[in-house]
Amino acid sequence: MTPAITLLTKKRIAHTVLKYDHDANAASYGLEAVEKLNLNADTVFKTLVVSIDTSKLAVAVVPVNTKLSEKKMAKALGVKKVEMAQANAVMVATGYVLGGVSPLGQKKRLASVIHKSAEGLATMHVSAGKRGLEVALSPADLALLTSAKFADISVS
């Protein structure tokens, strides 16, 4: 059990855990999940952590087949600029390793933004907190648990 799955169970949120054999040589963890679980790429989201300044971090949840727009993410957060956070800062704040960062059950509560395309989905897939583990849940439940807002934060 990961902290993400524990949180979903504790809060009695409907979810499904999906497991696959992770390949350490995979070029993209998110696209690996799409391929190995035979999922629609539009429903699989990656969790990225950005740095707002030297002491603040935030979470972006974007489709795996897109790239995060730092400019759009900054606008969604109401700040001037964001950049990708350093790996060690991500691990300290979330408790997860890169490639297995879940938007759920993080050590510190970080401001979160989910790409607006998730709003139209019945089910979305995000990391369950470990490489090779995904969780399916409703976008509304993810937003509720993370206090996230929806915004256009990526580029194709």
C-alpha cells in the first residue's frame, strides 16, 4: 500500500488500482503505463512538481501525451514564474520517487492544478505512488482530495 492508496481507502473514494511490470529503461513512465495497461493516453496523467520560488512547490497534473507549459502553470497559480523542481526537493516534499509521484498522499500539502481536459472524463489515471502502479478515479474526487483547480496548463 502506498500513501495514495491508503488515502483513497481511508476517505472511501471509489478507485481501481492497476499494476504493470515497470521497465527501468522506459523513456516515459506515463507512456509506459498507457502501453502496458492498454489505456487511452488522454485518460492517463503525469504528476509534475514545479518550484515557484526557492521555498514553494506546486503540483501539475497533465496528460502524459502533452508537455507542461510553465507559463500557463504560473498563470494558473497567480505567480510570475515557475520552473521544474529539483528531484531531491520533489522527493522530500512528496515522499515519492520520480516516475512514481502521485498527486495523492504527499507528505506536504502542495497547491495543485489539474489539466482542464480531465474535467470531461468519467475516469482518469494517475500514479498510485510507485513505478508500475496506477490508480483510476474520477477527476472530481482527485480535485477534492488535493484541493486542486482545473486549468489549461499544457501544450501538445
